[in-house]
Amino acid sequence: MSIIAVLDFGSQYTQVIARRVRECNVHSRIFPFDTPASALKAEGVVGIILSGGPASVKAPGSPRPDPAVFDLGVPVLGICYGLQLLAEMNGGKVANSKQREYGNGKLTIKPGSKLFAGIKGPLTVWNSHGDKLTKPPAGAKAIASTENSAYAAIEDTGHQRYGLQFHPEVNHTQHGIKILKNFLYKICRAKADWKMSNFVNEAIATVRAQVGKSNVILALSGGVDSSVVAALLHKAIGSQLTCVFVDHGLLRLNERAQVEKMFRDHFKVNLIVVDAAERFLNALKGVEDPEKKRKIIGHEFIKVFEDEFSKIARKSHAEFLAQGTIYPDVIESAAIAGNPSATIKSHHNVGGLPKTMKLKLVEPIRELFKDEVRALGLEVGLPHDMLWRHPFPGPGLGVRVLGEVKKEFCDILREADAIFIDELHKAKWYYKTWQAFAVFIPVKTVGVMGDERTYDYLISLRAITSTDAMTADWARLPYELLQRASTRIINEVKGVNRVVYDISSKPPATIEWE
């Protein structure tokens, strides 16, 4: 099997690069930036990609690869910071640019390069850099330019070295996948022999090697991510798996019953259901700050699992806790491989476990995006309706009830959300959207019902389109659909007299309100 090594210099896009390579049906693996060239050679890699990163190559102590990677005899592609490294480490020059390039840029292509074979310019490309290449290394020449850089893309066919100042891996770059395919197929001569079934086999082997004969507890939420992990682990270790489902009082309408039916009846998984609604709601009393709510919910989850672990441990030896952490959770919550980017929002399932909890983590889908998780779910036999169910945040309604979380507010939101989803299904719009939900806003507005004045709460509806949750746009739902949903919510949900629709995109907004 062809393997492409992606050396990680701390970019948020590193995993996106690896994911795009896999989309081209070529196996990719991420390695630390300082992985010895001898180790890459032992892996049998047919090409190397140097990721972007937040550092400047001019800064003291900036991360550098083993210089020998440039002499392994396999093609090397540097992206953004990776281009600047490739150039400076091989005789080129990089300088701080007077005009930084962030966002869209116009790329002019010179003919004759394999990297741009079959692509006509100019292209709109995505830039994110403050330095630029001012002199290419010996043997290299410019194959494309932007308004700000004469060396936006370079090639050295003699040494098989290529560089791009822009990011071909992001959706904002025109023909970015085609550029990567040219590198993979025409330059690296990689074979398109990787598919999701390969990941399944690798993940099963990895889990078995990690777990051995120990038992595993899975934090099962009933959402896509944890459900796929449940099916994957059940396939890998069978009866060694115990799933624990926590009803924290922040679930959607009838969700607990649906989860019990699916996993007990359909999958025959050992499932423990914990009713902890009162415990969570008490812990959230008086708390309005969204980050504090997320932390409290995460903390309570850990405490619940500590309690359940002690009970399970009396019957069997459990050493591992499994979670449905996926890549967007990770990059929004914390710095990755030296990336000093700011935390966007905390995810309760990211960041490890407290020292008091004597469990080790199993996170088999940590490096996957949502659409890849769904493809994996199909491979392990999950039904379509479960896999294409909209994402639901780990903190549940705790981050969809703005401000303080109360049972009364959750009950109102549950009913409103169920009506909205029902109308989306009826109008055949549910699967056209990536995610749709209602948000409870603790603001009362004046209304009129039956010639009487009302003073009730506000519900916002949110529906977005996306491919990987990294960026998102608001869904252009038909007015008739919105009207039906609004009318039903106001008529059927006691305590609501006004409904609005959120038309914000990500960025600048996030998908969830909190």
C-alpha cells in the first residue's frame, strides 16, 4: 500500500491534509515534524508533505524536520510554512512580507508543471501567511505567483521538491484536490489503494493491541460519533465492552428510549443507563457562562463514570474509557502538536482524564472528520438513519439553553426542537442540512394570543450546511417550511410566543450558540 507521510508543524490544517490524501484513496499518516528520515524510510513512504504551521522560519527555535528527509529519494511537497522550510533549508531565502496574505488570493499559473497539470489559471487560492519566499533554492523555479509573491509555487524536478505558499487542502482553494492528486499520482506515483475498510482493520488492530484482555467502558451519548465507536469496539473486543449511557436531563425528546432500543435490542451490547438528570441540573444552578457550563458538564460526566467504574470494577477488570472524540473537537479545544492557536470552545471529551480516575483513554476516531466517521459507520454495519442523524453536542441542551439551565427551559426546548426536526423531515430537508436545531433564549417578548397579551419566551431556529464542521453556511430553508415550524412551535409549545431564524455563517459565528 502506498503511504504518504504528513509531517506536522502545528497547523490546524494538518489533519485536513491527511484527510484530503485519504479522499484521493491514498493512505496517509501524520508524523511529528522531527521524525527521523530513517524512520520514514522504514515505513516505506512514497512521498512527504510538510504541513503549515504558526511559527516563522526566521524565528529562533522554529520547528525543523530532519534535513535528510529532502534526500530520501521520494518527492517532498511543502505547504505554506512547509514551503518556507523547504526553501530555506536548501539554499533559498525567506523574508517577512510587507503585505501579509490572509484569505483569498489570485494565483497565476505558469505552464509545464506536473503539479498544475490539467489546471488552467488564474485560480482563487486560500492564503494564511506573513512571510514569503524571496529566493528559491538552487535548482528550483517558480511555477505560479500571486499578487504579493513571485514564488507562490515552486518546483525542483531534479531533487523532487515542490512547494505551495497557499493551502490546497482547504475548500476555499479552487482545484485544491486536483493539485494534491497531481502530486500523489503524477509525481509520487502513489496507488489509489486505500479505502475506509482499511481504516476499520487498522483501528481494530490498534484497539486490540492497546486493550489486550482488559475491559473497556464507553461513554455512549447516542450520537453519531459515540455510536460508531460503540460498533467499532464491539467488533474489535466484543464482550469486553460495556457502554454507559448517562441521561443528564439535557437530552432531546425521547432520546433515552431510542438509545436503549438501538443498543440493547439491535446491537445486543452490554448497556448501563444512568439517570443523572437531577445531579446535572443541580450542578448547573445559577451558572450562565457557557464555558463554565461546559466545564461543569464535563466534570459531572467524569464523576458519573468514576461512580459507574467502581461498580463495574467489582464485577470485571476495566482499565480503559472509550470516547467518541473527533478531530474538530480536538482542534477547537486545545493546541495540537505545538500549535499555539487559541481555544475556541471547550469540548467535555477533550483534554484527558483527571489523575483520580484510574482509566486510560481509547479514542479510535480522534483523527477523523464527521463525514469520515459516517463512512466508517457504514463499514461497521450501522443503519443510515443513525449515521446521518444530525450532530448533537456532548453537553446537550446545556449549550442550547442560553444562560442558566433549568428543567422548565429544557422541556420547552425539547418540544420546540422536535417540531422543527419533524417539519424538516416532512419537507425532505433534514438530510439536505448538516445540522439543525432550536435554541432557547431566556428573553421574554410581548405577543398577542386570543386577543390577550402574552409575555413569553423566544426560540431561535438554526440550520446549517457543511461538509466537515470546520466552516458552515446557514441553510436557505423554504419560507413555507419556516412558517409551518414557527406556527406549530407557538401553538403547541406552552411558554413560547416568538420564533426567529439564525442566518449567521461559521466563521464568524460558530455552529452552536454557546
